[in-house]
Amino acid sequence: MGAEVITVSTDTKFVHLAWQREEKMLENVKYPMGSDPTGKVSRMFGVYDEETGLALRGTFIISPEGKLLNSEVNYYNMGRNVDELMRKFKANLHLAKHTDEGCPSKWKEEGDKTLKPSAKMVGKVYEAYEGK
Amino acid sequence: MGENCCGLTVGQMVPDFKLETFDPSKGDFGEVSLETLKANKKWTILFFYPADFTFV
């Protein structure tokens, strides 16, 4: 998909290995499983829960230049949707090539309508978006 | 780590970090480093979750 996906928890790499080998749902998951037992990297991204020593469900997209572009954190009881993540990632790829455009909320994939912010568009986003 | 020490917000540069890994594609331990990913012009997606042996 053009990005390095790294899953991260505060478990050690040994536990990662044991879980990956035991859990059938992970049979086809091939992403490197990062280990952050001290919570250093989790703290850096603001997802370390000091009460539990665990990392919250945070998803972060970092550009090849090292800039943080997206940040999303869910509480313990909500899983994440891969479609949502892919939409954001694809939008980043598009915007990296088309720096004068913006991807509106309905943008899903390459070819979908984008917007070019300008003085002309102020108060006329509907017309720009609907092409009227 | 200066001003980007904790609770990074979007638009900030991420300080270099390293993580030890278990890499299922190689069946072996390894390491990822943001510095290396940047040198290889890679996009990086970090996916934090609370604990192994639970749902992700």
C-alpha cells in the first residue's frame, strides 16, 4: 500500500511473537510489531495511559519528511476501521502531489472531486463542490 | 526531546525514534527507526493498541 505500517503496544517483542504465533486472526498479518515497554514512544504521541501502563488506540500518519499529518485516538472500547485509515492515507498521497488542493469530507479515492481554496470560493463552497 | 516531547499534534515534525520489533514477515526480531524510514522516503503509519492477546 506504499506505507510502512507498524503496530505498537507496550508488550515486549517476545510477547508479540507468542501472540502472533498463537492467534489465528493474525496468521496473515505481516506488519512489524513494535515494542514500547517503557512507554517512551507512546508518550511522544500522547497515547500512554499512566494509570494502566498501556497505549490507547492511536493511529498516526507520518509523511516521508517526518511530519505528523493525521492523528486519531479512540478509547479502549472502540476498534478502528481500516477503510477510514485508507481514505486518509490516500488523501495524503494525493495532497502531497497537489499541494494547492484540499480533499473534502466526501473524498474517497483518486479521481474524486477536490477543492482549490481561493478568494472566489469564499461563501461559494457548495457551488464549487457541486460544479454549479 | 525539546518541544516535541509529548502529545505531538498534527503539523509538528516527529522526533526520531526506534522500536524493537517482532516482524512476522521475517519470523524474526528486528528494529524500526523513523530515521531509516525517512531516509527510504517511506510513509509511516503507527497503529497503537493496548495489549497483545486482546482485540486491536
